Amino acid sequence: MVHETMDIQYSHGKIVVSQKYLTLLDLFVLDFIRILERVTPYVIVSGYVAILFGRSRGTEDVDILVPYLEKEDFKKLHDDLHEAGFEFLNAEDAYGLHEMLTNKMGIRIAKQEQFIPNIELKFLKDEVDRLVLRDRLEVSLPDANFFISPIGIQIAYKLYLGSQKDIEDALYLWEIFKEDLDHASLKIQMEIFKVRGDEYGIIV
């Protein structure tokens, strides 16, 4: 259920959330994003998207996609994050971490001396990832902005993952945004992931 004081307005490719209490997780993500966006565009995907809109469940990581960064650009990001009090949980230097990203692996970043929560950062790996970044949604919060995955793709992807938690995430987003979504586009997105939502009440 959406927090009773939260007001969500979705129009023209932007979601405005007012009267939202920023949690410690929100503040952690915001601190990271402020540094990340100096270097590269990004898009937040997966479980945190539902949590951002008030879904009450825990998460250890926040998944963020970025386009390929050249080694020196990533080194700048690496150094800026260190300076801001973040640390990389993988036992690699900046160039080793860049190689991991280039090989389609995720790297994890947390506040120094903390392991949870953490960011899992990945380079875009396929056409779906590139579409998610291209069509990312801006979310305007009190004193904060994020860019997240398009809601329709998020719902389809969560159904594709198929765990109880993921299906509940998909249903949560559907209940909030079903009046605002383009159902024809959502149907196409569900076809891409070869999923159906009928049995869960997601009818398009």
C-alpha cells in the first residue's frame, strides 16, 4: 500500500511525488546519484523502483545501469566516490573494476565500513537495457530527483523474474500506475519478455 500521505502524479514522462518521507535508503541512493550524474547518465531498475513509491519491503542492493564508460571516465567516478565516503566492495582497483563492468559483471558500492545497503552498478548489456535508459522516467521528489526504468518495462521484467517478491513488485506498480500506463505498449513489453499478467489481475 502506498504511504497514506504520499501523492503521486504521472504525466508527460515524469512522475511527481509530493509529501514523501525520504528514508535512509532514499538518502543513500540520492548521495550516490549526485556523484554519478556528474559523470554519466543512469537509470535505476529493479526492486528499488517499487520501494521508492512506498512498497514496504527490504532490499540489500539498488540496481543502476549506465552506458559504457571509458577507463579514465570510470577512474574519475571511482575517485569521486571514494572522496565522498563510498567504497567498492569488490577487491579490485579502478581498472580491475572497469574490466569487470566491461565483461558484463556488476560491481558493488557502499558507504565506507558498511555493506548494506549497496549499489550494484552495471554497464548496459543489450537492447532492452538501452531502451530502458533511453526512455527513463524522471521522478521528482521533495528536494531530490531520480531517473528510473519505465514503469511498463519494470512490470513486465518483474513478471519475467517470477519470484513471489518480484510478482508482488509488479502488482504494486500496476495498482499505482494502471490508469496512467499505455496498455498497448505494456502488452508489447510483456510479449518481449514472454509473460502474461492475467492470472495476477494485470489485464492489458
